[in-house]
Amino acid sequence: MSDGHVRRTRLDNGRRTKKAGAATRRGRGRPLWLWLALFILPVAVIIPAVWYVAFGPHRDDMEKAIREYGFEPLIPPNQLRGPGSLYVVEGNSFRKVCDVDAPLLTGKLQKSPTLDHVRRRLENGKFSLRGGYVDELNAKLEGARVTTIEYRMRDVAISEIAMDDLLEIQDNLLRQKNCDDVVQRLLKANKQVCPGYAALSATTSYKVHYDVKLDTSAQAKMATTAVVQRVIEEGSGGRIQIQSADELFGENLFYGIQLSKFCITPDTATQPSVRPELQPSEGNSQSGSVFD
């Protein structure tokens, strides 16, 4: 009886079952492939998630933060669009109409630090220049030497012009014949022309990442970094300085701009021209798309 009972518990439809000890070691009889699946699947899910958290959302988070503080993002940061100049508003995009000369801004562009929580949020963000920007850079280097350029901000501040000074600058610009002619044409076409009155500025630190398969000696890096410096200066309109063989920085670059709500009012208008609030939309973060 005893032997027959043992055989019945160890046989299932004529097939020998696994020993109890083996079943315990593998976890209640789960086959090895199931354990592998249970281990590999979470890892496969976690790794892309970690990559996304580490590299993916920083740009979106940064642009969202800039918009929340009332500015339209300028990516990459530059000095080509800033307070004092005149812009035509076309839906959710801006186009520069008249550029302000530096002497007109002397003593009028005031800088103040942002709130601590604003500064921390922005300075913890990180951007990377990839794709077409790096392709264009490598074309000038005559080889794929640079893989990406990472940049971050520090010393975040707000640069703005008081309304009375802004009106004085606007009157000076409109005394210039070419500027006034363009503005009048736009007003006749029922366009709004508004001055920029504030910008979100910061010192920008650049980190250049090189293709490790190529010559990465200090001398080769310095030669490449010098080209990177010129390209960034051309695109930003600001002065970029070399800090080391793979690091550069630029001071007072603009990350976001804010236009005045009070735009130029035609002489024939009965009501002042007031700019409507911008509606957030996808794809308006690039300087090339926001400011065509």
C-alpha cells in the first residue's frame, strides 16, 4: 500500500513528476523560462525608462518651466532676440521687425535674480544639441568628430526694460525711416507689432562630446573646440569663451523672451492695440519655429 501510494503521487497520466525538492528550489514548480521572463521583462522596461528620465524629458521640462514663468523659449540660447527690439506677432510665432542698437539699451536694461525655486528648477535642467546642428558642425570640421554638445544654465536672471524706457526706445526706432516703413506696412495689413520688454538670461556652459574612435588628444580637441566656439558664436550672437579642451561658456545668453502686451497702435485706431495671450502649442520651442 505504501509503495502504491507513493507511485500514485509521483505519476501523472503515466508521466513522472518533478521531485518536491526541485519544485521548491525553482519556486513552486515554475519552469526556468518563466523565471527568466519574469526577470528580463522588468529590466527591459526599466532600462528605457531610466534612459528617458535621464535624457528624454529635460528639454520638455525646461521649456515648460520657461513658459510657466511667462517667457517663450529660445532654444538654443542666444542674444539675437531680446528686449528692446520690435516684433510682429503672427499667431503663436514672432518675427523680428526692427533690431535695437546696443547704445539705446545703455542704462535701461535692468537685471534681477529669479526666485530661488525658479533658479533651482532651471539650473537643474539639461539640453543637448544633436541632429542637424551637429551635422552642420561636423561638415565644417570635415569629419564626424562631435557626437553631441550638452549645455546647462547657471546664474539665471531676468533682464527687463521699464515701460517708460521701452516707449523711448520704440520712438527712437520709429524715427529710423526703414524701420518705420516696415512697421507701417505691417499695421496696414492688420498685423500687431510689439516690443520685447523682458528676457530670461543665464550663463551657459557647453560640454562637447567627441567620437572616441577618432583622435581625442588635447591638441586635436582644442582645434575642434575652436571651431565649435565660432559656430556657437555665429548662432547665438554672443561671445563664447573656451574654458578647456571640451568646455565652453557664454554669459548673458537669452533662454526666453517676453513681449509687451501693449503694441504699436495705428493713428487711425480708436482702441489701443493689446496683444492677446499666447496659447501653448507643440513645436513652438525652437528659435527657428517660434521666431521664423
